[in-house]
Amino acid sequence: MDSSEISPDGRVGSPSSDDDLSERYFDVNDAFSDIDEDEEWEGFDDGGSDLPAPSMPPPPETVYPDLDTAKKSIQAWARMHGYAIRTQRSKARKNGDISKVFLQCDRGGQYTSRHHDESTRQRHLTGSCKTNCPFSVVVTESNGNWEVTVRDNKHNHDASSHDYAHPVHRRDDIRRGGVYDTVYTQMKAGIRARETVRTLRQLDPGTSVTRRDIHNLRADIKRKELDGLSPIQALLFQLDEDSDYISFNKRDENQRVIRLLFMHKSSIEMLRWHSQVLIMDSTYKTNRFRLPLFNIVGMTSTNRTF
């Protein structure tokens, strides 16, 4: 978010419609499911009374017309000052309407392992960005307006030197219009993730999107395109639907594909005219399915391949 969008009292403009558009393409939380960052801090006092004076100022205690504007304004303020906020919990009235939202530093709380048996962990030597930071803000609804109140203005960590230290800021950057389209187009063109990051930084020098985010977003796009099918199932359906290809497959007793041959009809026609030179090569089981990929390429009289 550009600092020009923020007024002196910390307010920001109304949310862009690009956020709604990008949400229809993918679930941003899926794209960040495997992010794990390491941020350590020593000397924290659980009591919180001896913490040093805050080096990161809290957001202004002011009133906003709606909850979404309040949260965006607080997040923009936090981003400018080297930290981020996330929703801790909320309270609702009997009719179900939210009346109060508690926000905390994204490094608040303590890490809880999802593995009851640490010996079964697949990823080792990983850390957590949580430092049990006590910083907290509450946003309360009153007569249709939302008032911001700082509960605890202290942090137990230093300000971040860059926005990419906070996944929430990276999610916000991915939600911006054009990011998804750029990633999708370059993925289909076979462009590497590192080049996509360079393109995004040229378009927006302030973006915090990293190469890991691009890989996660690409994986999420592929999952959406598969629509619940396995890659081999999707390939078989596509070959059946595409009339330009001829394909044959063989399966074992469990209906698993063990052989698959497919060729384009135009290549067969070219082979009838240029059958003197064929180049054959195999990957020798280097893929994750331990199946060799045998590739046959023909060559014409003008040294062009088909």
C-alpha cells in the first residue's frame, strides 16, 4: 500500500475491487500453507511489565465508518512501521453481529506443534516467527462506527527491515490486481519463478512477493486446474477430448496406467513423408513416478524436427 493513500490520522481509502476479483481465482491461504520463518528473541519477561519502550508506534486511536476500513488502516500503519497485525479473536452479539475484534501483532502467541510425535516430522530444523509479542489492539463497534483502542503498545522484537518478513503483507501484495494474471501467464509460457519475481518488482518496486510465494501460487493454480483429478487422470481426459491426438494406454490389475503412448495426427502425416531419420531418447526413470519418458522425434529433409 502506498503511503500516499494514508491520511495523517492513519485512515486509508475504501478497498479496491481487485481484491474481490483475485479471491475468485484462488485461495490465498492455500498459497502460503507451507511458509515457515525463523525469528528468535531472547530475554522476554512473561509478565510484560519490564518491556522496553515501543520502537514501533501503535496506530492512532480514532473512529472509522466500518470494520474493514479500520483493519486496512491499522495494517497499513503497521506496515509502514515494520510490523504486521492479525485477528486474534472477536466477539458477537446475540443476533450474530460482530461487536468487537481483537487484533494482535503477527508475532504474538506461542508456537504449537501440530505433530504429537516429533519423530514423525518430515521437516526438521524449522522455526517459528512467533515471539509471544504482547502488542494488542481492539476495534469496538458503537452506533455504527468502529473505534480503535490500543490495549498494549509494547513489542518484544525489533521492527522488520522489509515487508517480506510478514506473510500477511505478502498476501496483500498477491491480492493486488495483475499479480495473479502475471504469474499465470508466465507459468504457461514456461518462464521461471525467479524471472516472474523480477517482473513483479519491475511493475511494483515495493512488492514483498518472494520466489517461494510464486512457487506456492503456481502449485495452487495447478491444483485448481486439475479439479480434484490426479495429473495422469487429467492427462487421459485431455487426450480423449482432444481430437488432434491419437493415444493408447495399458493398465495393470489395479487400473493404474503403466504405459501411455500419444502422438499428434500431424506428426503421423509428417512421418509418412519423412521416415528416414528418427531421433529417440529416454529419461531413464528420472521422474517422481519412476517411469521412463521415451521421446521420438522425426527430422525432415530440411533438418526441421516434428
